[in-house]
Amino acid sequence: METSTRVLIYEDNPDLQASLSQLIAGAPGLSLVGAFGNCTQVTTDVARLQPHVVLMDIDMPGINGIEGLRRIKANAPTINVVMLTVFEENDRVFGAVCAGADGYLLKKTPPARLLEAISEVRAGGAPMTPAIARQVLQLFPKAPASPSAGNDESAANLSAREREILRLLVEGYSYKMIAADRGISIDTVRSHIKKIYEKLHVRSMTEAVSKALRQGLT
Amino acid sequence: METSTRVLIYEDNPDLQASLSQLIAGAPGLSLVGAFGNCTQVTTDVARLQPHVVLMDIDMPGINGIEGLRRIKANAPTINVVMLTVFEENDRVFGAVCAGADGYLLKKTPPARLLEAISEVRAGGAPMTPAIARQVLQLFPKAPASPSAGNDESAANLSAREREILRLLVEGYSYKMIAADRGISIDTVRSHIKKIYEKLHVRSMTEAVSKALRQGLT
DNA sequence: CGCGCGACTGCATAATCATGTGATACCGCG
DNA sequence: CGCGGTATCACATGATTATGCAGTCGCGCG
């Protein structure tokens, strides 16, 4: 029974493909199952080679890396796919993360960091080159600034405890679960929830959760 | 002309505040400009102390860390704010990144990594604990998979009727109201909702609504 | 001091949700 | 044809939610 991490590489630049292959093949705990210059056969490749991690070049002839990523995720969603790119363009980053990328690294990433990234993605992380991570955070919609925004009225009106409890509602906690989580009685939970409803002008949990999520109240 | 990174800490746990303070104060290239247990005076603190980096605890009495973050960003957007938390909850992560967080670390992050994070954020990166980075990527709406979709299972898997009914749940409709609205019996509504729960792997209305809104299923 | 507020608690009750079991009709597909 | 899936419906039961009423305690404020 093989316990090493099976890595598959898609990279059209021959030099980089060679050096990545060497790096992976020579790294303890990793095994290189394949290295290709394009991902036109990605579906069959993946089915045949059963990789745990795919290093996917974004720019390749034929099918681009994002499409390759999509196909992998469509057919084998548990495979971790780390995107590799020369550039840091926003639209590429956005496209890749929306397609389900598990990590995103610049090609110039030093070898040690690349190996680290592989083990990180295997452990459930999402390795990103710092500049990419920054871009990822900046892709999020910015909430309106706080000061006296009318929108934040509802939020500012909730007490800290009420906000905590609303958060747990959003997570799908029942009254009983909230009580257990916060170490209070279920009747206390009810009281807080009743108050939340009044402040948010809602009459049910679903309305409260919906409003909270839509207005970023929690 | 001082060239060290000025760090301001907001952390209400006295032990952690003390150890963070010691860490920062003792690190070459960093200087600790303040450490407080709450961020009620964040605006004046920041104006007075002129930090480059703020380490901000998410949970604090009075004004919570996300609100503190918002105020910093509203008044001094160039200050880098790294959020600290015990937990990894999705809504917190989402709230923080929408409020403009520059990084997000778990409190249990080892000291060496924390120092690294500070220099990383200064260099334009966005330091994130691996698990948080994973969550950040997962916060993005998933694009429709390419033609032979399997990835969009949850979304594509709901029938038209189920999707209609989920939409009404999100609007806060009760079973009875849905039945009236669609001209069907309440037991029919129940059957559909049961099926929706199975497909979405949830067990309550609030979970379904939450999931629907977060993943753009409706 | 009284007041308002937040956090906490209890009890009773009605309404609503969630689950299981069962069923029919219709459609498309191999 | 049988099968699976969708839409529809009913009944019974237990669990959970929502509401009303009542209360205590601590805090800050005029």
C-alpha cells in the first residue's frame, strides 16, 4: 500500500516541467505519476494516474489550465489542484478560485516552498503566494464603511450576546445546541432570540438568518 | 527616522496579550506601540500611535474586532490589520475579509509564524493560517462547471420546483405560506423540503437558507 | 432612589417543523 | 415492460420554535 502523495504535473514550458518533475521525483513522501505539456486528456489522465495533487499551469495550449481545473473538479473533486502562473492578474485568480482551485502559486516560487505547498494542500490548507493571497482577499466585496451607515443600524443595535447567538443561528444551531454551546439555559436562548427578532423586525429563524447573511450583520 | 514596523495589539485575554507583547517587543525590526484589551478607542489609538500593523482579536467586549477593523480601514486604510481568532467560523472569516482584513490567523499560531506574518503583511502579502486560507477560497461562489457538470451537484441537483421552494424559504415563508403561494398542500411542501434537505445535506430550515445564500443556490 | 437595559431563568401553551410511512399519476429511458 | 425521478397528497407523532407572562441580578445614569 503506497502512502506517498501522488503528484501530477501539467506544464507546457519544457524546462520548468523538467525541473518540477525532478523536484517532485526526488522529494521524500512524494511520487511523480506524470508530467504533461497540456491537459487535453485531463479526465482520462486523472482517472488512470489517480493523483492526490495536481500542479496545473494556467496557460497551456489547447485547453487552458482553468478549464483543466474545472474538469478535474467535475470528475474527481477530492483531488487538490494547485494553480501555477507567471502572472498575478486578478481575473485569472478569480477565475481559478471560482473554478475550485485549492492553491495558487507563482511559477517563480522557490522549490522548498513548492514542496511545502504540496504538503500544506494535502493537510487541508490552501497554499498561496503572498501576493496572490492579498489579491484573493481584495476580490471580496467591501462592506460599506461603518460610522453612521443606516445599513449598520440593525447591527449596531444588537448586543454582543445577541450577535453571538445570531451567528450560531446562521450556522444552523438549534436553540438546544446554542444553549449547550454558550452554557446557558434554553429559555435564555429563547429570550435572546425573541429580542433579536424584534430588533431585526422578523418573525422566524429563517428570516433572521436570511437578513443576517444578506446584510452582513454577524 | 525609525524604520521598524510599529505594531499595535488588541487582545482581551491578558495572558495572550502579555505573550504577544513580549514577542513583538523582543523581535528585531518590530516595535510595540501599544496593547489594549478592547478597541473602543481604536480611532484615537491609531491616530496617536501610528501603527503599521494591527493585530486584532475578533472577540472583544464592547466593540468587536470586525467593527474595530472597519473603523481602522475607514480612517487609515493603509494600516495592515491581521485578525486573530480562536475559531475558524465561516461567517467570521467572511465578515473580516469583507471589512478589509489584511490577514487572518488563528490564535494558536506559533510565534515564529506570527512574526513571519507581520513581515509578510508589510511586504504586501496576506498571511493566513492554512485552514483559513482554505475557507477563504471556499467562500467564493462556484462557477457553473463546464458542460459535463458533476461539481455543481448541489445547485444542478435541485429540481425546478425544489429551487422555487428554497427561494421562498429564503424569503422567510413558512410551510403554510409556501403552500398558499404555490397552490399546493402543506404536505407537498413538506415532501419537497425533505428532499431539499437531503440534497443539500442539511437538517433544518435555517441550515438550508444559510447554505442557499452562501452558495448562491437560489 | 427609580429606571432602563442586558443577561439570565422558568413555566405554560400553541404553532410549526421534521420524520416516517404510505400512496397515485406522469414522464422518460433502457 | 420495469425502473427511477418528480410532483402531489395524507396521516401520525415527536421535536422544536415562538409567544406570553413572570421574575432576579447587576450596571449605569439622572
